[in-house]
Amino acid sequence: MKFNEAIKDAMFQSLETDNKVICYGLGVPDPKHIFDTTTGLQEKFGKERVFDIPISENALTGVAIGVSLGGYKPVFVHQRLDFFLLAMDQLVNGAAKWHMMFGGTMNVPITIRLIVGRGWGQGPTHCQSLHSWFAHIPGLKVVMPSNPADAKGLLMQSIQDPNPVVFIEHRWLHNMDGEVPSGNYFMPIGKAKVISKGSDITIVGNSIMIPEALHALNFLKERTNIKADLIDLHTVRPIDWETIFTSVEKTGRLLTLDIGAETGSVAGEIIARTANKYGKELKTPVDRICMPDYAVPTSVSLTKDCYPDAYDIAQKILDMLGINNIDISELRSTRTWTHDIPGNWFSGPF
């Protein structure tokens, strides 16, 4: 099953088994169906539970708070994370605070699906990864899956969570294939997964940086004896500190990967806590790979050097291990398509 099909399956299972689940958003029932993640849902469950909306993100987030207080579990879908910035007041000052302000007696089980990613020269206002903003807010959970099975399990769990969850999908992952459990499938929020094991270095990341890291590690494995713990966070709030610290205690090295800008990044938070806890016990200084600290350009001639990938990860691993005799230039040429799309299957603008 592809990643976007896993999202659709999670929505189908949730709507099928819980009649309090509703799904709405700009373009949910349109011909493209939010990158084919909502296809057929309205036909199956009706226009009262799956429907389009006016372009009024702030108001409709307020509606989500209202219906959730009335016992429903709304899934509010946005075709771009950028569009949801209009609703930050409702999310941050409303939904995220409600459970605490009422002494734990009231819940707002809202799931906000946001899509990030690049492609077709979208430029600075249509491909921002602002998950660190949401991760800064007490009362929110922030989920970022990296593969189809996790996408289904984490989305189903998010929908059943008693309080607001921001669920962030990377557009480049939507066509990824993977084995996905059938029926109801839930994965715990806040629990990371070690997807490769080794004692040389700990690598922590999420979303599309996980397949990029796997690409880098597989490349290095064929040429060196480097073995790494690669940790898929699954969620950036809460963060599974126990899994990270257990690995760092073993390897003594930490590299963090993030699709957000470097300053104020989730990667920076992981580095800070790890450095504070282990200090001089570390074999090398902790490091990170993030987006640069400037707005993403539109021009292809500029974006080609903007996004970190497997090459950057492999180079950083070698630097941290003090290895300088491995040629990784081949990683720069493994993609036969333009850098701004993940493959020939990728089409736009929706």
C-alpha cells in the first residue's frame, strides 16, 4: 500500500468504526481528493460526515473545537501547512489549552492533517515545515510519520486521542510503498522506533529524513563497516527521550536530522538535552542537519542546493567518525530526475 493509500485506509477505518468521526477541509471531496487521501470517503459515509468547507481556516478550527466539545472527533485537512497559519489562534489559545484550563474535565479530540514538502517551484509560502512551532506548544501532540504503516497506525491513534494532534505528512512520501496492516491498526504516540542498529553513531530524525538516512547508511554499509542506530521519532511532541538516551549511551555520538530551519529546530532541542545530560561523555560534539536559515527559494537553480539529502547525511557521518578516504560522490548522481521532484510519478500542483 502506498503512503497516501494508508492515510485513506486510516480515515476509512476510523469513520467506519466510530460514527463520531467526521472529516472536512478545503478540497476533501474535489477531483484530486487531497493528494488522493480522501477519495471515496464522501461517497461511502455521506456529505454530513465528509465535506468541503469555505476558505475560512480560523473559523473552521473554531468549529472543530465546538463539535469536539460536543462529543465528535473532527479531522480537519489542509492541503498545505502554510494555509493553517490563519488558524493559529484557535489552535494555540483554544484547543491546546482547553484540557488544562478546565482541570482535565474537558477534551478537544481534534486531528489537524497538514501536508508539507516541496516541488514545482512552490517557493517560500507553500512548502514550509513549521513542526517546531507546534512542538513548542504545551497541550499539543505533533506526529510526523515516515512510511505507510506508521502513517496508518499513527493517524488512527491520533483520531482517537482525547486532545488535539497535529499530524504532518510530507508530500514526497505519499507515493512510498510499504506493508500496511489491515483493519484497525494503532501505534502509540510518543514512542520512537529504532529501525537500524549499530554502535558507531546515533542518528535521530523523522518524516522524509528517515528514508534519506537509510539511503545514506545503505550506501556506506557497502563500502565501510559503519553501523548506526537510526531512530525514527514518529512524534516530535512528545519526544521519546528514553530511546534516544539509551542509544547515545551506547554510541557516544549523536546526529539529528530535521526538515525545518536550523534555528529553533526540534533537532536543536534534542542536541541541547543530550549535551546537557552527557557532556564530556560524548566521543564527538553532537551535530545536526537541517534546512538553512532562510526562506526557501522558488528558482530551480537555487533550490538544487537548498535541501539536505542522503549525500549530506553520509558526509556528516564520515566527518563525525573521522573517516576521509571514502568517495561518496555517487550519492549526488543516484537520482535520474530533477532534484525538485522525488520521481517521474510526481505531478502538480495538487
